Amino acid sequence: MIETVERMLSDVKRGKLTRRQFAISLATLTAGALATPTALAASPARAGFPAISLNHITVKVPDLHRTSKFYQEFFGMPLRQQSATTHILGVGKSFLGIEQSDNQPASVNHFDFGIENFNADAIRARLTELNLKFSSTSQESFKFNDPDAFWFR
């Protein structure tokens, strides 16, 4: 799955795939992975902090209601929560967050992994070793940018 996501990101950079197409493809890929948890369990052990699920992806869009309606109708994603500026749509055990942008083009705002045996202090220590800045002192989650400036929450 990693190779597929990397290929899609490369296609976005080269203009072969729009951000919207990327978001749709990633949501579909995630839903498929969640439907086959045994395939994920069979992968070899990895060093570091194994991501065991894609908790959610949040996109910012120019028209919240149009985008939300598309995902609900096309993919059958149920509306789980909503506010004036955000809709949360169900994708299996995960979700897709859709936020109203401030007159900006559609973009992937952030994504969030579920980490096996999550230990915030250990992750913060490793991020510090890698000279990556992070925020929050929460023991449940925190925010940081990877080396390519993708935002994790």
C-alpha cells in the first residue's frame, strides 16, 4: 500500500492526478485496507512506531456542502458529525474530515495514523532526534510536520 500512496503522490506532483482525485483514491484505498485487516497483520515487523490504521484524512475545500454531498452520494459515506465549517463522513472505522477553506483551492489539510502501542513521550523523543518540530504536550495525540511538510495530527 505504501508504494501505491507514493505513486499517487508522485502523480499529484507531476499533474497527472488532482488533489481531489488523490483524496478520493486515498479514501478508497483506506476503506479497502480496513476491510481486510488480516492483510495488514501479515506484513513484516517494522522498526519505529508501526502505524496500524489510517485514522482519518481531512481536506479543505472551497464548497463544503458540494464536496460532502459528493462523497456521501458517490461512496455512500454516512455523515457522522457536522458543524457550520466541518463535516465528518464515515469510512469504515475511520473517517474523512471535510473543512470549508477560506477561498483557497482544495487541499489535503492533514492525516492521522493510529499507532500501535502509542507512547507520546517516545514519539516526541524520536521527532526531537530527527529535528522535526511538534506541538502539544497531550498524551493522546499531537501535531507535527514530516520532512516534506505534510501535517500529522
